[in-house]
Amino acid sequence: MYLKQTGFWEAEKTAPLMLLNKGYLESKGFDYMFERAEKWVSLVLTPEEIAAPEVQQMVWPEGLEISRIIIRDAERTFMADEDRQKIAKFLSVVEHKFGDYAQGLSFLASLLLLFLPEGKVLAMLSKINTDPKYIPGYWKHEAVAFARDAYVFERFWRQRNVPLADHLNKTGALPETFCQKYMVALSIHVLPFEALFEFLENFFTRGARYLFQFALSFVQHLEKLLMAANDTPTVFAYLRLDTKMITYPEELPLAAVKAALEVDISDIDDDAKLAAVREEVFNLKLRGRFEALAAARAREEEEKRRREEKKKQKEENGDSGASDSEDDDDDSDFDSDGDDGIECQICESNWPEYYCKDCDKLVCGMCNDKKRPPHVAGHKVKNADEDTIQQITEKLAKTKL
């Protein structure tokens, strides 16, 4: 419960995590939020789960290393070194327990830790990450489950509004990019706190289905603004409510959150229907891409195995002077990182959705959205299809980047 710690509020009230507070916490009071957050716990966890000893008292594993990605995310969350170290330590425990990590996970963890003890937050995150009601598979290095559900959203949206669906595609706003904000990051850093906390309560209550409802409601509320925006940066600015670039009606976020509960998603009102739609969308939109990626990785592994075998034979034969070109292959960054996945080549963290022709790099939705250098405004991008991913995979396997 970070907000109960002496000096925390003074140190962090202007931190990145608090940018959309807009005076809400001060107006409601911290005690109100502590009580409200306890209700969130009860929405996610059963009484038996809450009573578990490890939930009541956090167990801290020893000797966990903190990854570079987590260090970066801690720096993007809090201002004080002490607070960055605390959240980084907690996120390392989560990464160790889940066996994977994504930035959206850090957003929710950091927010919940403002109001709740670590044990309860870890239990909530674990339930959200594993229970089919919520978002299992979203908080992964390669979030196939999220990509699939982003296209489930697109299917629903196209059924409702073909002109806007076409407009979003034309301006490069693919569902895998902007839906990250609402589904993986759970609208943290998009919605002001007043609307965000109601969004979270609806999500904790209804699970993943509410994410579809909210995304549909949110885009509907933005329709006129989006249709009037003809360039990619402005479209993305509206989709993330970036007030540095655009303005919007003050009441829009909360209105979209409330209206979402009335959005008709009867096509997926039971688990069997949802599973069938997800399978259909995956086969149509994503299977080819991931099969191509798997094939490229298999070729890469075979090439790596062949090089290692050749090197071993030379050593056994007493020939330690392998050629420079062979050594270069063995020392490639792709191999030395020991990372089996393809990452965004800007942040080296998220799954890539775009290929930037100017950078000659795979770029995730977040980096494309924020135009993180060297990927800047004006660069030409295209969807990272299976052929592009395969080409980049093979290139990474053979050269140093």
C-alpha cells in the first residue's frame, strides 16, 4: 500500500503513473480508495483465496535478478529511486512466477500497489493471468491471445461500422496496435482515474468480455473525431486520448465506460461461443503469420545447431582457428541473448506489429504510436506480415544488429 508510506505521495504525485489523476485521489481521499480497492480484491478472488497465508503476507523469493525491461518500466512509473526499486523487485517476483512479462502487467501492478498490500496484488494478477474469465495469454512476450482478441474486436466493429473500420485500417490503426491500450494495459495511461477505476471494476466483474464492450463503446464515442482525422498520428492520438495533440469532450471517457455495459455482444455470451469466434478469427488472421514465424525459428535453430556441431568437430580435430566469419555468426546478438522470440527492435520488449521501411526494423504498436527514436513521425510503415517477420528473423540469425 504505497500511499500509506511516509513521503510517498509528495515524492510521486507528479510521477508518470499519476498523470491522469487530475485531482481525483485528493478529492476522494486515500481512505476512500483503500476501501474501494478492497472491493476489487473481492471481485477477483474468492474468500478462500483471500484467506491464503501467502496472500495475507507476501513471500519474497531470494536471489531474483531484475531484468533490463523491468528496470526501464520502473523508471517510467515512479520518480524516486527507492520507489523504483520497490516496484522493480515486485515485478521481478511476478515475472518469475508467470515465466513471462509484458509492460501492461507493470501498469496494473503499479496502480494496485498504491492501495493494496503486495500479497493481494500478486494474487489478483495471478488470477487475471490464468483464469479464462480474464486475460490469460495477454501478458506475454508474444501475446498471441491478445492479438487474436484484437481481431475479434475488429470483427465486431466491422459488423457495426464498416466506414470507420475501413478508415482506421487506411490510416494504419490496426487492432493489434491501439487495442493494446485497452486490453493489455487495461486503459491505464488512457483514461483519467475517475473513469479508469470504474473501467477496472467492470473488468474485474465481467472479465475479458467487458474489454470487447469497452473497446466498441470507446471507438463509437470517438467516431466523429476519428472520421475527421486523416493522418495516422492524429488518429492514434484520439485512440489514446493524448491531450498533447488533441482535445476531446471532458465527459467522453466516463460516458464510454458506462455505455460499454449496454453494448450487445450476445455472439459471445457463453464460453463455447467465444471459443468458436476466437478460433475462427485466429485461423483467418493469425495462423499463417505464426506458422511462418515458427518455421523461421526452426530454420534458425537448425542453422545454429549446424554451426555448433561444425565448431565442435574443429575443436576435436585440434583446429581451434575457426574463421572470422564463422565466429561472427556464432557471436550474433540474436543468439547471445538466448531469446527465442522476435521483439520490437526499438524497445526490445513488445511483440512487433509493424515493419518500418525507413528504419528497416520491426516495431511494436507502442513504439510506433509514440514515435520512439530512431522511429519518428513520417516514417513509412506496413503491417508486419508473416513474410516480413520471416525475413527479419533470418536476417537476425545471420547478422549483428
